[in-house]
Amino acid sequence: MKLIIAIDAGASGGYAIGTLPYTGLRLANWTGEADFLDELEGLQSADLPLEAWLEEVPPYVGRKIPASASFKLGKNYGFIMGAVQGRGIPLNLVRPADWQKGLTGVRQRKGGDKKRCLRDHAVRLYPSTDRKITLKTADAVLVFHYARKNQRRK
């Protein structure tokens, strides 16, 4: 058995923790750096192999997105990468285009409509989690789903 932590680096993102083979998911909203470090410490003490999957952030998020939002996203992303790698946890980076591949109706949507569509896919794929899948945790659930599918190929 292996533990997987799948992470959406956004300031209003979250993470999903599950096992391979799959036995369930635990979800958490991003609440800050200290809480995330505590989470990693707890996962490492579980005496199971641990692997992280982190959504890569785009270098350019668009003209309508303020620089301050891009800065926060990049800051979180860098912190998470450093925290995971600094603890010796294997880290896989996954582009949004890769984990979203095969999810119908996502490509043509934008903004909140796209987020709701992603949440709907996450709920359909994982109806039984420890708590309700929200807009904050949906991307992490789908990154977990991508990790789960790709583990089977290894």
C-alpha cells in the first residue's frame, strides 16, 4: 500500500490524500504553511511509502488576473515543492492539461463555470469521500485520480 497526496497549489486550493490501492480519500482545504507541514509530518509517520503529486502552475495566467494573484500562486507552489522535496518525499508535477485530459466539457469552459464542471467530475468519480468535494478541493481530487491512473501503468 502507498499513500498519495495530490495538491492544488492555489491559495484557495486544497489537497486530497488517498491510498493505492484505493480505499478512500481524505480532503483538506489549504489553510497555511504550518498546517501543511504538520500534514506532511503526520503522513510520513504513517509508515507507508508516500508520494506527492502537485499541479504545475502556468507561467502566465492571463491579462485579467492581477499580478498579486499570480505571485501568491507562485509562492504557494514554491513552498509546497520545497516542503515536499525537503522531506525527501518523491514529487511528481502534473500539468493541468494532462490531468484534465479525458474530462468531457472542460476545455471550452472558463472561470467559475469551468471550476463547477471540474467539481462535478470529481463528485462523479469519488462520491464517497470523508467530506464534501468543493470548488477548493475538486482539482486535488482530480490530480489524485490522474495519479491513480498513472500508477497502474508503472
